[in-house]
Amino acid sequence: MAEPKEIPLMEKIVSLCKRRGFIFQSSEIYGGINGFWDYGPLGAELKRNVKELWWNTMSRQRDDVVGLEATIIMSPQIWKASGHVDTFADMMRECPLTKKRVRADQVEPQGGTAYCFSGAEMQIDEFMDLLSEEILEAVKKGDAEEAKRKHELFKSLREKEKLESGRFDELDQQSQSFKEIAKFLSQVESPRAQAIASQLYQAIKEGWRKHYRTNEPVAVLLRSGEHPESARKKARQFYEALGYFVPKLEEDRTEPIQDSTDFHPESGVKLSPARPFNLMFKTYVGPVESEDNVAYLRPETAQAIFAQFKNVLDSSRVKVPFGIAQIGKAFRNEVTPRNYTFRSREFEQMELEFFIKPDEVVEAIAGHVATAAEAFGVPPSGGSGPAKAGTPNEPQPDWGWQAWHKYWVEERIKFYEGIGLPRTTLVEYWQKPEELAHYARATVDILFKFPFSKRDEKGELMGEELEGVAARSDFDLSQHERFSGKPMGVFDEELRAAWGELDDAKKSGLSKRYYDARLKYLTKTGVEQAKAEKEAKEDADGLAKGQYIPHVIEPSAGVERLILALLCNAYYEDTMPDEKGKPETRVVMKFHPRVAPIKVGVLPLLKNKPDLVKKALEVRDLLRPHMNVFYDDAGAIGRRYRRQDEAGTPFCVTIDFDTLGEKGPELKDTVTLRHRDDGRQDRVRIADLLSLLNERIG
Ligand code: ATP
């Protein structure tokens, strides 16, 4: 007997997510909509827990971070200033046959033989036959009288004028009749008839001699096992789509192909050159659909934070360094949504913009700028070394951008560990200088080793991005200052006081560095040289008055990617004895109790014993105000445990006859506490239950 085929892990996870109500395809009853996902009862709880944990860790439990909740649609000026209107694009390539698009950097290499065609010639005799057939087809379909008249017209034309290959002048002379036929076909409800009609119009316009052949090249990759005729068929379809019906192919050559990313993965047709494709969803505000009313669904939450920076600063008692946190929806019209929810078109982001003093300001105040190596005992790009005694993770006044950046990378990794993603499942990837956005000084991508991640040469999963932690300099605030004309700088009394104490050499050294950095930004963003020099000088002069534009460190995470990582990390299959002691395979989601959608299942042993049910409901009501409880009295107890295992519920409390004191007074008001991961069962007092569970959930 053949071995049953191993189902890939991702397929099992996707199926469990649907079966148990974690994730559903959006609009599934209408066939779904690509790149959009809904979260079912368990998924909604999981998401809520993740967002709440992030919000608590990043804002509520810190003195130096406040929150914001901005709108999804904002002034389009914001996206001009941020650069999204002009440059938020992926390089995309299109299959010229199917019109399907792929991201240029995501085409898997393929090999085979390329069939290259240098053009095609329309076969006029066959085209005329086709035209005749198409008109007859229209006779069957609809307006029979009209169609018959057109067919008669065409027949007489053909007989009289000998409309055939090479007789271009005759063809041209019949423009009026062809126009009539084209008009008729364009009204027939058939894409083919309409395509033929447009072909006729083109031929009339250009003249048949010019129109009947094309030099447009196309190449089709023939993969192993495919017949050369399939390449020719695709080429013919390509030329027909261009309007050259019944084409005679001009076959150029064949070429061996190895590891090429030039062909569409499905059709095998050679892709168009890469061109940028803006990822923002466009809409109109108000009833008039004009260019003036264009607006965008935000592609990230961060820009609202920069745009509201001044309002937050002026209305809260915060001082640099401080951060503004926001959680909210973002939308990107991704070219190829894929890997389940990993790349969606609608998703949520959890972003912090943490504003810090520029290094020149830190130096003026603290006399020195501690780098990441000094602050953490590690060089900025990874490696290890001794931690600086006493100050490993406590922010210090002498921290420059490097130390703050490393600090946030560490904080974020700690966060992931705290919700059950072990460090071994994560990768801290420092972007190479050539990969950095032009305004970024450093970016660390925190990757999770998803089952679909690529593997390195040692076979290790390389991971995919969960979060980016970027040191973005003062780029964003500066851009909004320039575009809005509103000042985005801060006044810092500490700086003003410290500046007065500096000697002249120090002052001019720091001013010069600040001036150079500002000038570099201004010229890079297209400000004309003389104006840039003047503005940079004003900015540098501002230091003496305690003024500067803050720099920013941005940890930016996606909710859906984190949910997917938690799902992948939690999925286990193991063996556990059933009620009769027979080992059976179970699926268990080993979520950390902090994120688990349901914290505890409350189960009366039997549902038809009123005393048991009453007690169980008492236990449910005791716990419910403090955690998400699921009450389940349906089915055998073993099956109920399995249901909770699949939902990832870390604890189950069972109320049995011992609870009622039937086996002796010492067990009265005790319950069984079952642990999901190993099936262990403890006997605990109901009175201790809440504190015990609270402690374990953490
Ligand atoms: P990628 O390179 O994977 O497209 P990105 O670098 O463009 O991601 P950022 O602009 O840095 O992503 O967005 C911050 C975070 O938002 C990402 O780390 C990710 O968690 C999340 N995110 C971005 N795009 C998507 C998406 N299409 N679907 C789900 N989450 C996303």
C-alpha cells in the first residue's frame, strides 16, 4: 500500500485556521477577494490580545510614549511630503499574454527552451473566412435580420473584390463596407466579435498593407515535458490579442534557458520590462471624481504621527526623547499577495515613532555620545561583546541614535520572546548599506522563520520580515516642515543652557556637523544650492537658541504577520492517550497563555447533572470578569479537551463529583486543572483558582 502523502505544514495550518475559526477568506461566498482576510472568533481574540500587549508594552507601561489614533484617509499632501505619491512603488513586470503582474524581485528562476518569435503575419484569406463565420455566429445569436444583411454584404464584397492576401488596394477600397461590418460586430455580445471589430477599424485606419504584419517579438519558455506546439499556441494567442488574427508565426530561434527570472511562472511567456507600480489605493473625497479630490487609503500609519507631532508635543507633557505609538489599518495594493496572510492588501500596523535628540545636541548637553557598542557592549551590526556594566538597557542621557536604535531592536525582540516566539525562531537582519532607504541610517529587520521562508545553503530557514526597526534621521519631520510650511522643530531648554557653557571650538565643531547634515538632506531632496545653504545655516544657528528638529527611531510591526508567526510557532502534532488510555494523535496550538484566544475552558463532567452544572457556572462566573473563559458542556470530556487543544486554550478546569464532595469532604470545592501542553492534571481549590491562573497567564 502506498504511504499516505505528507501534507505540507502550511496547508495543515491554513486548514486548521478555517476549521477552528481563526482566519477566513474575505467574501468567501462570492469566491473570495485576493489579498483580503477575515478573522473568525478565535482569530479576533488572538488579534485583540496581540494589539493590547503591544499597546501596553510600548505605551501604557512607559512614561516616555503616548498614543495616537488618526484617520485612514488624510490630506494627500501628507503622501506627497512622505514621498509615497512619487516613489511608493514596486517594480513590476507583466505577462504580455495574460496581463498578470508579478513583482520583479519575486519571480522564481526557471529553465527550459525559449521559443523566440520575431513577429507574425496575418493570413488574410483565413481572416476573411473567420469574419464570415463570426457574422454567421451573430446571425444565430441575436439580431438575425441585421446580421443576415451584413453577411450578404460581406459575401458580395468578397466575390466582387477578391478580398485575399496581397490585394491590399482592393481591401482599402472597401473601407465603408468594412466599417459597417465592424460597427455591427462591435455591438454583438461576444469578446471575440468585438476584438475582430477593433481589428477591422485598425486595418481601415492604418491601411491593410501596413496593418497585416507586426514585428513585435515574443518568447515562450518551454519547460520539460511540454510540447513545442504549446509554445506556438501561446505565441499565436499573443498575436491575436494584439489584433493579428490567424497569424502566421515568424519563428526566429530557440534558446536554452537556465535560472532565468524573465518568464512568467504560469504562462511561461517572456515578461515585459520592469516598471514601477504605485501601491497606494486611490479614492475620491466628496461627490466629484476629479483629480482635485483624489485621496489615498493610508499605506502606513506612521505619517499621521509625524503630521500630528506638534499637536501631541503641545498638548502632552512630553519632552524629547519620547515616542508616539499608533495601531491601525494600512492598505497596499500589493502586486502579488501571497503566503496566506503574510502579504495582504489590507492589514494592521503597530508603529512607534520614537523621537530623539540629534547626536550634536546629545554631545552639547552630555559632553559625549555613547554609541551602541559603548551602551550595550556590542557593535551596532550584531556581533557580541561584554555589556557595559550597570547600564545595559536603561536609556541614558548620552545615548546617540545608534544606542537608541539598538535599544529598540532589543526591546522588540524581548517583546516577541515574551509572547512565545523564542529567539531561535527570529533573525536580526541588519540591512546592508546598499539596501537602505536613502534617508535611513540603519534598519534592522526582525525576521521570523516561517515554514515558507527560503533556506540558506546549510538548509536553515532564512526568515521573512515581521518588523522593521529603522533609524530615519530627521527626514520625515523635515519633509512635513517643508511641505506644510509649519515649523516642526522643538525648543529644548537644556540645550540652550548647555550651549552657553561650551567653548567656541566646540560650538563651531557641533554647528558645522549639524550644518553639514542639514545641507545634505536639503540638497538631496532637491532644494536649490544657495537656498539650501541659507536654510542649513539658519538651522545650525538654531542650536544656540535651543532649537532643533528631532530624529526618529521607528519600530514598525504588522499585526497579521505576527499572528501568522504565532500560529506557525504554536502548531504541534503529538500523541496523547484517549479516555481509554489508547494513544491518539492530537493537534495542539501551544500559544503562550498571554496571547491564547481563550485562557481557560470550564467543563462540567456531565451536562445532565444539575449540581455539576450549577457549580461549573459558578466557576465560569468567578473567572469571567478577569479572563476569556469558554464554557463547554457538550460531548465526552476527552473530546472537549481536544477541542480546546486545537483552539490553543492553555488550561481547562473540570468540575466533577469530587468537586461536590461526593468522595469525601477533603475534595469538596476542588477542581481538576488540566494543562494543555502535557495533559497534566492537578487538583486545586476553587478559592485558589483565580490567583493561580492569573499567575500562569502572566
Ligand atoms: P515588505 O518588504 O515585506 O513588503 P516593507 O518593508 O514594505 O515589507 P514596511 O513598510 O517596513 O514593510 O512595513 C512595516 C511592517 O508592516 C512590516 O514589517 C510588516 O510586518 C507589515 N506589512 C507591510 N506590508 C504588509 C502586507 N502587505 N501585509 C501584511 N503586513 C505588511
